[in-house]
Amino acid sequence: MKIDFKELAKEYKTPLYIYDFDEMSKRYLELKEAFEGEKSLIAYAVKSNSNLSVIQKFGKLGSGADCVSIGEVLRARRAGIEAYKIIFSGVGKSNEEIAQALKEGILMINLESEAEMYRVEEVAKGLGIEARISIRVNPNVDPKTHPYISTGLHENKFGVEINMAKRMYIYAKNSNWLDPIGVHFHIGSQLTDILPIKEASQIVSDLVRSLLAIGVEIRFFDVGGGLGVVYKDEEPIPVEDYAKAIISSIRGLDLTIVCEPGRYLTANAGWLLAKVLYEKQNGSKRFVIVDTAMNDLLRPSLYKAYHKIEILNDEKDNEDSTLSDIVGPICESGDWLAKDLLLPPTKSGDLILIHSAGAYGFTMASNYNTRGRPAEIACEDGKCRLIRERESFEDMIRLEQRYLEE
Ligand code: LLP
């Protein structure tokens, strides 16, 4: 839908996260359709944007949830996602998290190490609940993405290698407290090359064939998330090609395909709206200082990630445009949102719109420098509404206040 950013800034102030729910739905339905004719479950990766209303939106469309902490599992449940559509992954689950996940009756716990398998078995036995599990396999494939978000190589901390996985499946099959029903892999995020996905999918489906041959009844083939999106000039993988690659690797097998998209569903359906505070010139260097910062959107500082930024004033790029950095008020040199951007002159109060901020934006935000996190807005069917209030000073000190000495 057409969003009136100026109006939203007036009503809700800045900085402000804004999401287009129609766009999120469209993307979900396109992906779901690409798997038509197959048994499939889309388990939305809650970490990309965990606002309850966002999760609820996907839940209403039929989505499950991929979670990496018990907090995310509880968010998914609170937002109405059925327990049998929830997957719990992560390299370091605590006993309490495992116990709570078992009590919730989620679809499966995704194991990331042998030690964790024994731990889950023990907790399951203590509760008298059989644990449905999958094992995250590390297929040792280079996903060709940013090293910080690449996970499918042995040098990464994620998953277990194939031979170890086989031994674990055999152990789990013979355990009274473990029910191995799924296999999982996730080779990285922001993937724009289909070959590593094909390769990983093939390696893991071969594993499934060998497991079925020895009586381990795998029913869920979980391919993780990772579908890339356009931030600048990337060429994303068409979802039809993605689905075809996966479907063809498991031809002849009776499996439910699970995929865990996060960024693909949310990134391009979200913006961070902010305001220019000042301009300043240090020698030859021009800075536009804005009222949002790395505590609201960490991706540029952490990954040198590019986000398209638009100034919403009437000046067009012209001969007065010069190169400028856009920076926030935080006391860190790394606090920048864009570097060397050609910008027309701006004035205090001009709005700036940061694109592709729907994924890993708010969820990675912090209170650094005691800055309250932004409010969040959902736009849908021609209307916009608040889905999270701006964090106040009182919200930020709530858990400390009563410990002050007299
Ligand atoms: N499944 C698993 C097991 C994952 O580890 C992830 C992401 C996903 C699904 C969802 O991936 P997506 O579809 O969103 O690519 N903070 C980084 C991204 C970290 C991704 C971590 N794992 C960023 O801002 O780019």
C-alpha cells in the first residue's frame, strides 16, 4: 500500500519502524505457493522480526515459527501459533528452555550437538515426555555470503557433521525418550546463489535416504532459511527456483518440506523513519546527524550492511549535492547508517527513510546510551496502526529503580 510517511512522523514521532503487512502477506503466499503440490510448512524465523503482531499476521496465514530461544517460542505461542508448528533451534539451549519446550508440545527440538542430545534425553525422561527431535546437519557447503551470517561450513559453530549425525540418529532411534522425526540444515543468510542450496539439499537428502534404509523414520526435511533479498543491486533467487531445487532433491521420498524464512518475508516490507537533527562539516567531511542510530539499526555498524536511504524533502539531487555520511548521536565512531552518500543539502526536521529495515532491525535494537527503542507501526488495507509503543525512560529503568539505595 502507499504509505504516508510524513503523516506517520507527525502522529507517532521519530525514529519509527513501519511495516507493510500487505507486502509481508504477499511474500508469504508466494513462497507457500511455490511449494504447491508438496507437503510443506513455512516456519517463520521469528528472530528477523519478533513483534507479536507480525508473528500473528503470519500465523493467520498458516505459518509456523522457527525459534531460537524459549522467549521466541513463548512469543510465537502468545501470538497464536499452534505448538505443533513450532521448531526450536539454537546451539545452546538450557535445561529450563528444553523442559519448557517439551511441556509446550512443540513440533520438534532441533539438536545442534551430541551433548545436547543427551541433555534433551535426560530432561525428557525427567518429565516423562518423549522428545520429538531433528538434528541440524552441517553439510560443509560454502554459501558465499557475508562471513558473519554464513553457517554451513565446518569452521562454523552450527550443526554437526554428517557422520556424527548418523550416529546420533541411531542412538535417538533406540532411546525411549527421543523420537527422531526431522533433519535440518541452514547454510547461511542472505543467500543469492542457488548452487550451494542445491548442493546442501542433495547432501542432506542422501543422508535421509540412508537413514530411512536403517529404519530411522524421518518425516520432516527442514531446509532452514536464508533466502536473500535486494538491499542494493543483488539478484535474489526466484522462489520457484528455490522450491524446485529442494523438491527435486527429495523426489520419491515421503517428506514434509519445512522452510524457515525470516528476511525474505520481512526485510523489504519495513522501513526505519528518522529525522535530520543537524548538519556539520569537519574539515572536508560532511555529516548529516539524524535522530536514529546504531542502537535502533545495528546492521550498518555490525556488518557494514548497505541500506538504501532517501531524504523525504523536496530538494532533488542537484549541483549542491555532496558526499556525506549519515550518522547517529551515539558515542561511537562506528555509529553510522550510510557512508559517502551523494546528498542534497538538508535542514533540521527533514525526514529520512531507511529502506529494507523490516528484518533484523528492531530485533537487534538495544538501549545503548539509554535510548528508548522506537515505536512500531503496521500498515495494512490502507490503514496504519501502532503495534508497539515507543519505549519510555521509565520503561528502561523499571527493573533497576527499586534497588536504588536510600
Ligand atoms: N533458520 C535458522 C536456523 C537460522 O539460523 C536463521 C538465521 C534463519 C532460519 C533465518 O534466516 P533468514 O531467512 O532471515 O536469512 N542478523 C543478521 C542475520 C542473522 C541470521 C541468523 N540466522 C543480519 O542482520 O543480516
